[in-house]
Amino acid sequence: MILEGIVIVGFALLLDFLIGDPKTKYHPTAWIGKLIAVLVPFTRNNSPKKELFGGILIVFAVVAIVSTLLVALDFGISLLTIDIVSLVVSIVVGSILLKTTIAIRGMQKHALSVVDALEKDDLDSARNHLSMIVKRNTKHLDKNHISSAVLESVSENTVDGITGPLFYYAIFGLPGAFVYRAINTIDSMVGYKTSLFKNIGWFGANCDTILNYIPSRLTGLVMILSALILGYNWKESFYIMRRDGKKLESPNAGFPIAALAGALGTKLEKINYYAVGDGNIEFTKSHIISAIRLMKVSSILFCGLVTVPIISALSFLGWWLHA
């Protein structure tokens, strides 16, 4: 049913806005992380080629396990003989599971915890909270660069934790959303260019780059429209995204970061790596609040302008996951 997929998306968003994430031990992404942590030691080797191969095996193993479990669950639900019961169970379970791939409220919580620490002038606490949502070294960041990192994280998370899963859910259903999150988790755990992970994490990092290519660019465009709706500087958002979207080493992250920087009329900077946007690197709590609003509106618009139309089109064409 075409409406089933759309209803699941709506309920998943509503659940995230109202409830947020379950405790870590009950979160599927945490389970995926534990699985990755178990597999990584088996891939360590003195041979770079063997580590590369091990990294490929990690991706395929995690994807296979996640996909198999979801297909088995779907098959189990299909065995329910009463159609209305099967439909209700499918929507309830689907909404809960899709919600676990989305992190709107969770990102808001992390961002505000950093802001609260900054307002108390507790830089150590702010750096500690920040380290939970960024890869960079936070030990020596000043107040404004901590805020910049938060804003960058909010913009990147809009893709990684919201629009990315929703995009792949629209095409491949729950397996698509979970495979995306699984690869994203692999990248966040081992996708580093350090001597320890550069070989093991290479394949996962490149898979993550490929999967984010379309969602990141669509998200940047949706952010511009969200800026218009919110009364932010949408023209500057469009201009900065076009100008600075490719400044980062990542071929994807620059688009949402630049769109947000332009919308807020500020500059975001990772010291010695890049500076995106115009203006000074000076921030207040209002910048973070504005970024969170932009993230929320972008999430809703992405569903309406991208996710729902894709589900509708594929259902009309007879795509089995949404037929």
C-alpha cells in the first residue's frame, strides 16, 4: 500500500520529535556499533592488503546481518493472516524501527548540552560534550570554535541522522535506511586516516561517501528553502553553498555546512582545514537555536518534497517494497 510507507515516515518523525532516542542499550545503532567493535580486531594485520580486505568483509558482514534480520521480520509480519492486523503491526513496527535511524531530538540534546556548558563558562565540559558528536580533537578549542563545531555537526547530522536514512527508506524501505545507518556507523567508528584505521576503514568510508552524494546535495537545497520559510538569509545560503560547498575535503559535507553558514550569515571554521561562509567567527546561543530550527524544518520539508514523492512514484511503478 502506498499509504503504508508514507504513514510510517510520518509516525517515525513524530516519535522522534516527541520522544527521541531510546536508551543506548536498546538502540539498534548501538547494537550495530557493538557488532562492528567485535569484528574489527579480526581484521588487524601487518599486511595493508589484508586489512583492506578485512574492512570490505566488515561492511558486507554487517550489511548482510542487518538486511537478513529486517527481511526475516517483514516475512514474519506477512504471516499474520488478518490483513488489518498485519497492516497495523507493520506500521507500528516500521515506525518504531525507522525512528531509530533518525536523530533530530538527539542532535538537539547534544547541541544544547554544549551550549549550556558554554553559558556556564565551563569550557572543559563543553569540549567533552562536543567530543561526543565530532571527530576532531576538541581539547584546545576556544569558545567560538566550539560553537562553530556544534553548528557544523548540526548541519552534517541533518544528512547523516535524518535525510540520508529517509532518502534510502524511500527507495529500499527499512533495509535501505538501516544499511545506510550501518555504513554511516562503520565510517564513524573506523573511517579515520590514521595508521590504525586507514586500511580497515577505507572501504566503509568510501561507501559512506557514495551513499551521501545525493542526500547531501538535496539537503543543502532543502535547507535553502527552509531558510526562506524561517525568514533567514536564503539568498546568502544559496550563494555560500554554491561558493563554498566544495571547499571541504569531504565531497559531501560542505553542502549542508555551507547552506547553514549562509542562512545564519556567519563563518564556520575548522582550524587549519577550512573556513566556510562570510563574517566573523563569533557565536551566541541564538545561532545554535536557529540552526536547530533549520534542521527541524529541513527534516519536515525533505519528507514532503523528497521522501514522499519517491515512495509515491516507486509505488505507482510497482516497486515491490512500497507496492
